[in-house]
Amino acid sequence: MVEHLLTALATATSPLSLLLVACGVCAGIVVGALPGLTATMAIALLVPFTFSMQPVHGLVLLGSIYTGAIYGGSFSAILINTPGTPSAIATTFDGFPLARKGESYRAIVTATVASVVGGLIGVLFLIFLAPPLARASLRFGPPEYFWLAIFGLTIIAAVSPRNTLKGLIGGAIGLLVSTIGIAPIEGAVRYTFRSISLQGGVALVPSLIGFFCIPEVLRMVYESGSVAQVLPYKRQRNMLQRVTLALVRKPWLLIRSALIGTLVGIIPGAGGNIAGLVAYNEAVRADKNKGKYGKGAIEGVAASEAANNASVPGALIPMMTLGVPGAPPAAVLFGALLLHGIRPGAELFTVYGRIAYGFIAALVLANIALLPFGLLLGRAISRIMMRLRVQALAPIIIFLSMVGSYALANNLADLYTMVGVGLVAYLLRGVGLAAGPIVLGMILGPMAEQGLLQSILMGRAAGSIVGVFFTRPISLLLIILTVLSVLTAIVVERKALIPRTE
Amino acid sequence: MIKLVLIMLAAAGSLFAAGQAEPTAYPNRPVAYVIPFDPGGQSDVTALYQKPILERVLGVTVTIRHQPGAGGAVAWSTIARGRGDGYTVVGSNVPHIIIQPLVRGDAGYTTEQLKPVYLFQTTPIGLAVAKDSPINSLDEFIAFARANPERMTISGSGTHSGHHLAVLQLQHMTGTTFTYIPATGAAPSVTNFLGGHTMALMANSDDLVTHAAELKVLAIGSPERFPPLPNAPTFLELGYRMTAGIDRGVSVAPDTPDAIVAALERAFDAATRDPELRSTMEGLGFVTRTMGSREYGEYLRAKKQEIETVLRELGEI
Amino acid sequence: MNRTVSERLAAIVILALGGYWFFESFRFGELSALFPRIIAVALMVFTTIWLAQSFNRQWSVQPTDRATNRRAARQSLSLIVALLAWTALVPWIGLLYASTLGVTGLTLASFWGKEGTRRSVVVALVVVMVFYAAFRFLIRVPFPLPIWMQ
């Protein structure tokens, strides 16, 4: 393996490779930053172009785009409260409040450093622990997915610190919305109100844009008093050093988040979005000062971004060792490998070792490249936005949202979904129902329902439904984590209710 | 202000002009090849391979797009209502396009609305158990199921899909009951099986070939033995009158003129007969078919009758 | 309309939706109905608690100043109407023209009279065209066209 790595490093640092990494990362960041365009879409768009390239070069380009796109989602999450890709949902929780306080650059720098560290830690797992981790990921069956989804739902508490009831209502609404469409088992057509496009369910990415972006833009417009400024911007020198120092002082934050990100990425079907959310939740739980989250804590941004970039190599682990993608973008990369006639599996690391390790080496470079390119692009985008007044910014953002929602599947219905959800979200916000819990419900609903129903079928076949849910080791671990998460939430709520004596 | 907006509108109009082409023979602008599933799947990979040859024959760019949802129904209902100008081709899968309208009340389209252009591929569906499973043949499998009704868990992709149909047919023919555990997609269904969460797997031939080292194929649904899996007996030779497989082709909107369909048919035929593409596809575990528009149409009619009868017998419709 | 009233209204609407979800589920098979039924019940329970809370004096929210409320409401309404009109126009006159009108309309509706509005409209329109061109020609997204061009 070591000679493979060394030759790989040599290939990866060839001028062509470096150029591909640079272009891929930049293109990925731009696509990731645009609301509606996801990493999956970016990779899928470019796979045909890589057909005529050498396999290793094609993979290097696609891997760099993947890395850049997952990171790029943080830009729009921070600047306009819209996750550029679903993996940046948790970044909005503290990223946007930071921007509102004028600290958008600080948030971007945090996101950058966290992404680089998270991604590199993930790649280490990919290099050294891929086969055993991939095997372990297979142990995730329907009951485990169910409990994972339940655990995910406890994040609602972290996302609605002062009003858990409203968070629960939002989560339940999201879960119900996720049932629209064709049922996973039995195939019943549910709640489609006779609409054919709803048979596919409510599209997630346009809904994300609607939930997070539209209410913010509307608020931006009507709150723009006499000053035509959008986001106050405080310049600060040496931001990079300061942020790095702050993060280095809390090493566990990044390490834990990267670990969570890698592990969640490994689980087939759970990707960057869940990784970011779980890492955010754990960051809140581990912190003594929980009140600062949701108001602009860079720890929140760091946790989410470290995790989502760690999920990139995480998702590649089962994909490369077993041919089982850990997340949708990895599935597209799998297709790209097949396109070049390379079948993932043991063969990939031996017969095609040069390609596999060349790809991995390029991932390392891509993560490192996030630092210069990310900061450059981040600063450029922030500066441009500073120059624009609300009158120009608001319609531009709305236009980009429309374009992004449409471009995903060239479906006008998606555009309508985005606008419709946006207006509903605006109204719901008016009564205190935030987007976070609803979106959590929408994302985790299908996982919870499929896990539940498949497990029930398994349980019936084996003679004990209770057994299938409560006697499997990984399930038990997840149940314990869920209980801990709920307990923490209850304790926090109790503390908030007891009036403090100053 | 108004003058400004008018100037802007005119400028915008010029952007349109840049994209328009003069009306000449078909095709004179890019053709969209819509895949009704998420990227990275089998339909996707095949389309990517076909793309360069299609572009060569048609002389225009072919852009691959994805429109997933409702097991393909979203893309199929879109094309059923689309314009027959030949600039959008959609991947069509048998038996999906037959079963969905029969079983779903209103699937958004009918089988007949998807005008067949070409059918280029079949993946036979096979039944497999784990490599270390005590069951070594289909007969032993059935015997176990008879002795333990509902205990045998079979993982498969989708409800009312080719896999589900195969399981139902097997149950019906042998008088046994299994527990079919559907996943939303081929990859999750294979993972469910590989992780030991189900005892058996109904899967497409290419998945069986990919993971051949970890499973035993008890039977395959092709009419004759399947070369990449030479040791797998067919259902037919074991005495079970059933075939199971997923066929992939392309279709267009219902009112597409025959001349355009013929042009597309030529392009896909060239792609399918290309020796390099053919050998790559077969290496991955697919069976090549070369059914043109008329043949595909007849095949659909015959298949629909067959499936309708089976579904009625099984009480599904 | 103060905050408490709107909360109660929302709670009632959501309660009704929960009820609809619950009763619709009886049309499906057992496995398809299980999950929606459980969640619908949970939603109705939570919403009832919310509704009950809104009657409790301690929990109600302070109403805000009437006058600013009315102006804000009018502004939000005009924004929403502009957004809806923009969306509705897309299938008829294509995304580009609809967005040109939408951008102009939205900006004027929200910022009529404020300084710098004119220039902002120009800037916004230019940016819109640049992005439209980028998506249309670089990524080749087939945007909806006006009906006379289809």
C-alpha cells in the first residue's frame, strides 16, 4: 500500500492533476454556493466530459468538485441563510446569525478551516480503515436506520432552544409532508391531492430553498429602513490566524465533528446533510454554554462544516470497497467508475491501485486547496454582496432561487414548490414555527418510515417484532444515544425555566 | 424608467435569438435524454455509454438529464404529456411502465402513451442466498419456505416492480409465502441482503455479477443460461414457468411523427450494435437486445397481456 | 391582528390538517397508513397543547404597535403578491421575461421612492441576464420559454 501511496502522490502532483484539482475545487465551490445546485448535480453534469479522459484524471476532477461543492454550500448558508447544498443546513443555524452581526467573513473563514480539517481527517479513515469500516456499514439494517432517524429527530431540541413544543410541531409537520407521494411499502398513493407531480413527493431541495431563503429575503426587504445596507461588514485583520487559534483551543470540537461526519457518510443513504446536523447537535450537547448556539457561535459553523466535508471521504469508503455508495454524490462517482470499466471492490485497490490511490491523493490536495480558493472566493462574494443594496440583492436572490430550483430536474413544478413552500414558511415563521425542525422532519421521515416498515416485516418473519427493534447491538447503541440526547434536552429546558437570581 | 425596462426586455429578447436555430431537418438542436431515476444507477451508466455514439449518428449534442420520482412515473407522465418533436427521449423500463398504470389507479400516464423507439437491454432477475447459507438449490429454498411460511425474507427493489412480481409469481406457483422486503432502489436492496438483514435477494443480473463472490445464485430469470453466471440454472429449466427481468429501452411522446422515431431508432441501433459498447455492457452483466420501434411495441402488448393475467391471478388487480 | 390571535388561528389550521392526514390514512393499506397515522396523532396532541397554552395569560405574546403593524402588513402583502405574479407569469412569457418584469415590479413595489432604487433595478437586471446566460449556455438548462416560442 505504501508504494501505491507514494506513486499516487507523484501522479497527483503532476501539473495536469493540480490543474484539475484547482478547477474542480473552484467549480465545485461555485456550484455549491448557488442555491439549488447540489453536489450530485455538479458531478452528474461533468461525468460525460470525463469519459474521454484517463480514468484517474476524471476521478480527480469529480472528487475535487465533490469536495468543493460540499464546502461551497456554506457560502450561501452564511450569507443568505440558504443552504447551497443540503449538507449546509446546519451551517445556517449559526452562520447566518453571524452574518447578520457583520461577522460573515469570520464565519466563512471558520467554515473553511473546519472543512479542510474535517475532510483531511475523513481521508485518513479512507486510506487506513476503509475495508473494516465498509464491512461495518453493512451491519446497518432497517432497524438501525429507524433508530438513526429517531436520533436525528432529537436534534429538534438543539434547533429550537427556547420552544421545544413548537419544534416538535414543526418536526411533525415535516414528517407528515414526507409521507406525500407513493408509500415505500405497498405502494399506496398518498396525499397527492390528485397531482401527478406530487406522486414523487415534495421535492426536497426546492423546499429547502423555499424554507430558508424566501422568508429571509422578504424580511430583508421589509426591514430595510432608511439605510440601504444589507449586511453590516466588520473588517478584521488576521482573521485566519484568530479563527485557527480559537479552533485549536478546542481540538475535540473538530475531531468529534469529523468523526461523526465520516461515520455518517459511511452509512449508505445518510450523507452530508445528516452528518452536519448530528455534528451540530453533538457540539451543542457537549458545550457548557448552550445558549450561544443559534445566535452566532462559530463552534456551530465549525461542527457542521467539519462533519459535512468529512462525509465526502466517508461516503466513498463503502463505494470504493464494496460498490455501495454512502451518499448520492458517491453513487454518481460509482457510475463514473463503471463508465471507465472499473468495478469497485477489492480489485480497485490492487489491480487498479494506481487509479484508486491517485484519486485519494487528489482528495487530500482538494481539501487543502479549499483554503486558498475558498477564502479567495468567499471574500470576493462577500465583497460583491456588500456593494449591492437591498433593492438589487433581494430580486437577484429570488431569481437565483427560481433558477436553482428549476435547474435541478428541469421541472416547473419544482419552481412552484419553492415559491409555495417559501410563502408557507414565511407565514409559519410569523407564528414561531422555524424552518429547521420542519426540514429535519422532511429529511428524516422517509428514513424513519422505511426503517420502521421494513423492520416490522423482518420482525414478523422472524416471529418477534419487539426483538428486531431492541435486541440488535447497533440499534441499542443508537437507542442509548437517543435517550441521552433527549435527557440533555430536558435538563436544558428545566434550567431555562428556573429563573436565575442575578 | 419605462424606457429602461423596454431596453432591457429587448436585450433579453436577443438572448433568445442566440439560442434559436432556423427550422431545418430533425435534429437541429440538442436532444435531451431523460433518465427517470437518480444519477449513478444502471440506466444512467448505459446512457453515458450510448451518448457519444448517439451524438455521432444524430449529429447534435445529447444531454443526459435526470427526472427521478415515483419509481419513474414522474418522468413518464411528463413525456406522456409532452410535445412530439423528438427533442426529448425518455428511458423506459419494462415491466415498470406496464405495472404502474395497472396497479396505481392514476399513474399519470398509460403504457400506450409512451411511444416505443428502441429496446436495447435486458437484465435478467435472479434469486440469490448468502454464500454460507445452508440452502444450495431452489428446491431446498422452496422446501424451507413450505416448512416455515413467511419466515423467508427476500430483499428486492420496489413495490410492484419486476422484483416484486418475480417473488409473487414464485409464491403463486409453489403455494408458499415469503416475506418480501422492498427497498427504494437496487442498491439499498442489495445492501440489506449483504448485511445479513434478509435471507435472500431478488436482484438484477449486474448486481449479482458485481457481488458474485458473496452470494449463491439459486436461479436466474432469463430464458436460457446467462453467460456471466454460467452455474446458475434458469427458473425454466428447474420446472418453474416464469421468466423475470428488467428490459430497458427508450420512448418518446405519443404524437411523435414516425420519421423522427425512425431517426432515433437508427441512432440507438447504431449505439447498441457498436462492438465495444456491446462487450462492455455484457461484461458488466447486461444482455443486449436489438428491438426496433415496431418490435418493442409488439413486445409491450404481449408483455402487458401476460402481466395483466398474472396480476389478476395474484389478486393484485 | 396580534400575535396571539394568529398563533391560535395557525394552531387550528394545523390541527385540521392533522385530522385530515389521520382520516385520509384509512383509505390506505395497513402498512401505508401506520406511519402517517402515528405522526398525525402526535401532531394533533402537540397542537392542542399549543392551543391550550395560548389561552394561558402567562404565555401570550405582547401585541406590537398598531400603526407599524399595518404598514408592515401592507408591505409584506405587496411583496407576496409581486412574487406570486412573477411565478405565475413564468409558464406564459418564459422565465427570462417574467424575471425581467418580476425584478422590476418587486423592486418598485417594495422600494418606491427610496434613493438608489433606479440604479439597483439596472444592476439587478444585468446580473439576472448574466446568470441566465450562464445557466442557459454553459450548463444548458432548458428554461421555460414564452408560449409563442414553444
